[in-house]
Amino acid sequence: MFAMDAGSNSGRGSTLVRAVFGLQTAVRGVLSHKLRSALTVLGVAIGVASLIVLLAIGNGAREAIARQFESLGTNLVKVSSHRWDVRLFTSHAEEMVERVPTVTDGMALLSEDSVDVHYRRLAEEFPLRGVGHSFPRIRDHQLLAGRFFGPLHVEERMRVAVLGHGAWRRIFGSTNPVGEGIYVEGQRFTVVGVLEPKGAGMADDVDGQIIVPVTAAQRVLLTGRVDELWFQSPDEESVEAAMVQLGRIFRSEFNIDEEGVVDDGPAVGTPAPPMGSPGVARPGPHPPGGGPAEGPPLTVTSLNTMVEEAGEATRVMTMMLGGIASVALLVGGLGIMNIMLVSVGERTREIGIRKALGAHPLDVVYQFMVEALLLGLVGGILGLSLGLVGTGLAEAYGLETLLTADASVVAFVAAVTISVIFGVYPAFTAAQLQPVDALRHR
């Protein structure tokens, strides 16, 4: 029994000694050609850094898009008209709230990207948005000062305005604008409130807009129709049902078949423009006599669905960016294979002497695999540092980035794995050398 234990301990000790000796030999092999090893490490580091930075940019883009949609509100369904012969009116919003059980609130929206605004000596152009009184609830937007206009303002087409935070700063600076009058396309509007800032690009860039009752916007823009209808459901589960019901109602309303073709006959139940409105519509994508426009005449979309679709698109983009960066990582792996093959050629006699003195082929494999692993580990660590620096530079130049621990771990593990994989062939090439042939090599 004692003899067996002694043999077992001796075997373990011999294995440990061989492992330590192989590690020392591998470290000497890497350090014996410092410049060549440094360049190989740099190639791996660039691949890791590229993968980290591009994944961070892709993740940042996905998060930015999600925030933009979420800033518009939650559980929303948007109905948009894309044809001149499909006309939406403010009465549609009120009617759908009553008819569709899965809709709790609704409003009409009329947009104009540029209107002339005058205040004292200031004369600039601003985006104008005509909305319903439920805008703060539907779009989840709080007020910084004053109040929002109510149902009476919309019904009576009163000239009142609520300013986005950026529009307030451009027109009034830091002065309280509530009660002041501004002129929009020559018509005087009284400012009744200021919206809290949402941030650049958030909530359809509402910070730079002037918000007025949709009926007052119709008066300014000389139209009786609206561009979009926004509806809100009580919860996420009700959104899909609301989309189906609204789509069915509006297809019937405008005689739209399943293929999106509008019947030439008059739309059934199409409401007339509000009383007192000019009754003429602004030129759109399909003016009278211009022939039918391409694409669907009317769309019913859910912001939840749009968030999912945008997320899927950015995930695909992130995968593409990761694939592009992986090419650089593979090039680094090829560099490791190249340097290992060169090292095997240069150290053929050394390998022959070790095998002649009793070294097992696995000892040789171990030595060269450790060399490849060392190059991959150092390159991976350096690549993580370069990735952090590159992500910071991308943010400094205005790109949205999101660096996650998972992406860093994936990049580092990929570098180490590729290093080991590309080190296998040179290692086994070295192990297969015959001592006699290796000793003859000069």
C-alpha cells in the first residue's frame, strides 16, 4: 500500500514539474521575440477592442430607439392617413373612444413643420402641432409652468398655446411666458403653459414645438382634416385588440379592402369638417386629380409593435457589427498561428533535443498551446482597455453607446478561444516532429 501511495505521489509531482517547466519554456519562447509577440498581441487587442466598441454602439442605438418610442407614451395606437381621399377629422377621435371598448382616450393631431412666429422683435420659424386636450395624458407629458388647454379651448377653437421647453427658451429666454401673446402666421395666440423638457430628439422632438388646440391649428393652416389620430389603451394586453377593432372600423369607413385599395365611391359615414372650418385641405401626397398614390392609404400601428420591430432591427444591426469586428479578431488569431508556426520552425532542434531526452509529445503540445494562450490572454486584457477608451471616444463624438459586462466577457472569451484554436495546429505540428529529423535541422 505504501509503495502504491508513493508511486501515486511521485506521478503527481512529476506532472506538476513538467507543467511548471512547460510554462516557463512557453514564457521564454514568447519573450525571446518581444517585437514579434507584441505585434501579435496588438492584433488580438485590436480585434477585441473593435468587437467591444461596435457592440456598445449597437446596444446604444437599440436603447436610444427604445427611449424615443417610450417618450411618446405607453400603450398607444396611431392611425395615419397617407392619401388625399382618406380624410381623418377630429370627430373620429371622439367617436372611436365611444365605440371601441379597448380605447380609453384619444386625440387628433395636425402637424406643420414650419410656421412663422413673431414675438416683439423676434421672427423665427417653429414646428406647429395641433392636438387635443388629452395630449398630456396620452403622451405622458407634464407641465413646467402654467396649464394645458382644456376641452372648451378645443371646442371653441381658442387661440391659446403651450410651448415646448426649447421653444420657450428661444422665444422668451428665462422670462415667464404665461399670459404673453405670440403671433403664429399673423394670428395672436396667448401662451398658457410650458412643457417640461423631454430631451433632444425625444417625444417627436416636442421640446422645440408650439402646441395649440387642433381646431385652432386647422384655422391657421386652412384645413378641416387632421394628419393622425392617437388612441390609448388601458394596458398592454388591450393594444392588439384596439388595433384590430380600429383597423376594421376605418377600413369600413373609407371602403378600403384587404389589399389596401380605396373604392372610388364616397366613403360611408365620412364626417363633414367641423362647422366653421374652411373645409379645404392642404396639398398632401395625393392631391385631387393626381392619381392614386403608392402604398397603403391608411395605417393602424401600435407603438409597442414599433418598439419591438425597431429592437429587432437594431439587434440585427448589432449582430452585423459584431460580425464585422469578429473579422479583425480572426485576423488576430491568424497572426497567432503564423507566429507559432514560425516559432516551431525556428525551434525544431530544441524540440528534437527535448524529445530525445524523453519529453512526451503532449509536453510539446502543452508548451506551444500555453504560448498561444498567453498571447491571447494578454491581447484580450489589452483589448478590454482599448475597448473602454474607444467607447469613450465614440460617446465624445456624439454616438450613443451602451457597454455591457456581457459584451466585454464575450469579446475576451472569444479572443482566448480563438487563440487556443489557432494554436492547436502549430502545437501538434511540433509534437509530430521525429527526434532524429529534428536534430538534423539547422
